[in-house]
Amino acid sequence: MNISKVGKYLLIPFAIIISLIPIFDPFNVFSSLRNTSFDLFQNISPRESLAQNNVLILDIDEKSLTDLGQWPWSRSILTKLVDKTYLSAALGFDIVFAESDRTGAEELIKLYKENDTLVNALEKIPNNDNLFATSIGNHGTVVLGAIPSNTLRNEFRMKFGLIEQGDNPRKFLNNFTGVQTNLQLLDEAASGIGSMSIGDNDSIIRRLPLFENIDGSLIPSLSLELLRVAIGASTYQIKSSNASGESAFGEETGINHVKLGNLIIPTNDDGSLWIHYPKNSVRSLSISEVLSSNYSREFFEGKILIVGTSAPGLFDLRSTPLEDNIPGVSIIADLTDQILSGQFLQRPDWIFGLEVISGLILALLITFFIQFLGPVGGLFVFLIGNSISIFGSFFIFNNYFYLIDPISPLVICLLSYLVITFFNFLFTELERSKVRNAFSQYMSPVMVDKLAKSSESLKLGGERKEMTFLFSDIRGFTSISEKYKGDPEALTDLINNLLTVLSNEILNHDGTIDKYMGDCIMAFWNAPSEDINHREKSIKAAFAMSKAIDQLNLDLGRTEKDKLSVGIGINSGDCIVGNMGSDKRFDYTVLGDAVNLASRLEGQSANYGMQIILGEETIKKISFEEFKYFELDLISVKGKLEPVSIYTVFEEIKVIDEIEIFMKEHSQFLENYRTKKWNEAIKHIEKYRFSVPEFTLYYTLFFERINDLSKQSLPEDWAGVYVATTK
């Protein structure tokens, strides 16, 4: 199985899953990010008011409290305010008058009820609440505030008609069991009553509900009711899902819009309206100045007036995307102004679907580009996609007043990029691990790691290095093959077992397997990583290979007659190591005369009756204390003109008590042989041929060679060089 190919297909579901996260919005993360982006848009491009001069705030500010006394004021003051503004299109109070006037005569009578004279005088004074109610009634366009509550059970009577189209809007509105209203006489005198609720907003007010559900009765917002009264409308029309012209495929998706006279107000599904805050808030007038002679009655003609407070001590301060700690009445006034201006921020249901689809497309594109162009390609899509998302969303906001979230696609892109990059890396590493495991069968782990980490290692070219090379070959492979002529599968299994045990020992000693040539193995040391002990490790590997073959013979139950054996040639020297081949295909290998000599030495191992043959360059830098090595001959191998000394090596030599004596006498034997002192050479052979089993075949070879050479007429400069005619 190709893990990377499978990974490419697995990454697509990952991308799809990530793109769907905004639907579930864990911990409201996306909602918060979305709101933040919309706040930023409003700060960059606040609304230009088209009706600002038609909406005014009558402010209970610090100056008014200083001039007129602390709050609550006498209703007589408010009566004067109502009378002063009777020409206005509508006068709203962002205040609830739930209790009687504490400064009225009735309250004083309660305090001085034992003073008959004072009581009689006070009874002649008109009731302030009655006067206030009368003034409200005479004004004809006063709207009082109310506060929805789940702790009160006050009755609420609608002062308007209501047309409902589609699904029941009460299902989608904020529900309350009761409402905090004004004194009954005041409510009866008012032309309208509006909710002062800010809904379920967090610390920043971005939306206001246009209606609340009070135990089945609908109460409009103060802004909406002010507008109804101002334009002289009597009825609201609420259009919800599945109404005529509102396709919802049978699903109850919420409220679509509210119609008031000629005003069509698009809403969110819960009946709320996004507030598009203006650059400059609605103008405020101090009530103390309004009641003075600074403003005439005609000044307020046709305007919508809202009474509220900016005094910090009255605790009606709120935060908006544009400002912190602004009066709540300013928000109501801005919303009223916005509806009059007809500038509505909209976020229909299809926009969320568009955002999800956009996130999905970007996630898939990122996945695609990462697969084919790598992380840089994915990063390119990420940057381009999010640039389009951010600038496109702002352009649509600024020109068409649609709220399209640029942050969710950005987060989706970022998550997709990180997750897809991670998993792509994971799949790549898994594939690399697979490659490492495969190549580990041929080369040392060090080499594999270098190839995996460095792309430079995979370029054509080489470097000059001193290295040690090992060639091994199975003795009598041709005869072995003939025995398995009718069972090639068994032969294959046998060869695989042989190569496995031999290869393992090479790799265990930090060697790199260059190639397999039938039953032959070529390996080397000191590349690609430096290894100052390359000679020693190659020899130790050869010893281990010999033991591995012996164990394999035992495991396979092979007898002395048919046991397997291996010949090994080792040589050291300078060569060129690196990637050889073409641009399309190359191989990490070595070239040089030292390599060829190692191969020739392996071919001579059987002739000399030794399992391991070493070149003189390998012997030069190893110690006799660690390895028992002996010179064998001076030989001119096939393909090489200059003769070389060859050696063998042992971990231990049997039946020899004085190894130094044997080594000295063996060296003298070679000197006698090369100087044609045949009798002395024969004496040495006869002494050790059978007493040192490791040298039995070797001395037999030289016994026969001396008998043959002694009969020949050798040249005077003959130096004992044996010319090999075979590999």
C-alpha cells in the first residue's frame, strides 16, 4: 500500500470536516470572531446618517440634575417637558414610571395627615401624576417605556394592530412571563408602549430586538413604536418563514422582516436588527436647556424625541462597536435614526451557507495545492483566499450592507493549512519510514537517515574518500543450484536466508550494502558518514558473517558434506563515492581500483583455503593484538599489473600455544619460498600443514606449487609473485 497516495485521499475528508466546524461553533468561538470582524468593519466605515436631524435626545445630563435637582424629578417638570414638545412627531421615554410621584400632594398628605389645615390645602393641589397623564394624552404621540421581565406578571395591552404571515413569530422571539410597565393612568394616556430591552446581547450591543413575546402578547421595541406613532401607522406586519414569497421548504427558519407603513425592515431570524452605528451619534439636548427659553416649541416640530439619561450616576451606560460607555438612550436613538434612513445591515440565512461553502472550497484548494505544490502552494492559496475573503466582505459591507463573515473562512483556512500540512507531513513521514525500512535492507541506518534528511545526498556526483570494501560469495553456488534444479522456489528461499543473515551482520556493524549480485554481496564502510574504525568494523563483520553461516547450517540441519560456506574479500583504499547514473535514475555506489581488488580477493579465498582474504591497505592500520593476521602471498590478480600482498585474519587460531613463534616461522617460510629455497619451505609446510588446521589447505596449495615450480627454470628476478588467471 502506498501510504502517501492513501493519505491524499484521507486528507479530503479532513478538509471537509474542518470546513463544517462553524456549523457546530464549539464554545461560540466563531460567533465571537464573527462579531469582532463586524465591529471592525463598523469602525472602518460607520454609517452616514440620512435622518439624523429628525431624531433628537432630550438628555437627563449632569447639568439638568444640577439645575433641576436629583432624580427622580417631580412629574410637574416632566409635564412641562411634554407640553414644550407637543409639536413633535413622537416623544418617547426611555424610562419606566412604575411608582407615583413622591413629590406630589398625595405623598405630603401621608406625611402630614394629622395637620388638618395643611391636608385641606394640599387636597386642593392637582395630582402631579394626573397632570402628567393629561399632558401625555393631550400631546397625542407619547410613547412610554416598558421592561420585559420573568419576575413580574403585569398585564400588557397592545395599542396597535398586528398582521402575522407565515410561521408563528412567537416561536422565534425572546419570551418573558411579564413586563414592568408604568402607572396604569400613564399607560392609558400614552399613544404607544415600547420595550427598552437590549435582548441577550453580551457586553457590546450589536443588535436590538424589534419585538418581545410577553406571555403570548407582542411588545415592540421603543424605537419601533416611536416610528409607528410618528408616521401615524396603526398596524405592524410580521412576515416569517413559509409565508407567501418566503420559501423555507417547510422548515421554521424564523422571522424575515417587519413592515410598518411603507417601511420594510429586514430582520434576523429572531426578530432582531443589526445596528449600523453612525459616525456621529444622534444629537443630544440638555433638558434644563430645553425647558429654558433656548428652544421654542416650533424647534421640535416633526421630530422624534427620546428622553433618556447620560448621567453616570443613573447607570444607563452601554458599549458599542464604536464606543465604550455611551448612554443607552443613544443606542435607541441611533436605531431609530437607522430605520428612518433605510440603511439596514443584513445577514440572511444564505450568507452562512455561502461562508461554509467558501470555507470548504478553500480547504479543498489548500489540500490540493499542499499535495502537489507542498506547504508553499498551500500557503499561497491561504493568503489569496483570505485576502479575497477579507477585502470582498468589507467591500460588500461598505456598498451593499451585507454582513459576510471574513474570519470564519480565515480560521477554516488556517486550521486546514495546519492540519493538512501536519497530516501531509505525517503521511510523508510514514512513507519515508517505509522507504527507510526498505532501504535499510541495503544500506546502513546512518545512510538511510542522511538520504531522508538531506536532498543534497540525492544529487549526481561523488567525493573522494578512503574506504573499506567487502565482497562475499557463497562457495559452490553452482553445485547448490544444480541440486535445486527442480525446485527454484526452495533455491530462492535458501538464497534469501543466506543473504538475510549475512546482510544483517554487515548492517549490525554499520556497513552499507551497495548491491546484491546473485549470491554475492558488495558492502562498504566510511560512507556516507565518517567512520575512523572502518577497517576494524569490516573485519568484525566478516567474523560475524562466518558465525552466522555456521548457525544457519545448524538451523537448516545441513551436514558437513553439504554445509554452506562463504568466501570474503576485504580491501581498503581511495575511491569515488556518491550518486552515479543519470538524471532519471542513479545509484549510491563507489568507483575505484580498491573496489575491484576487493572483488578479486574474494575470488581467491577458495584457492588459498581461507574464508577471509585481506588487502595490504587494510592490514596497514590494524593491530595484531586485536586481529591475528598473516600474509598469504604476493599475487597479481586478474586485471591488475602490479602485485599486491594478500593476508588472512582470524579471531583465534587453534592448537597453537606460541602464536608469535608461528607467525615468525610463517614469515620465514614466505621468504624461503620467494628466494627459491624450496627445501626449507617444504620443511615448514611439513611441520605445520596438519598441526594448524586453519592452514592445511593453504600449505597443501604451496606444497603442490613448489613441486611444480622446482621443475621449472625460473628467471633470476623472480620474486614469488603468483599470477592469478581466474577472478
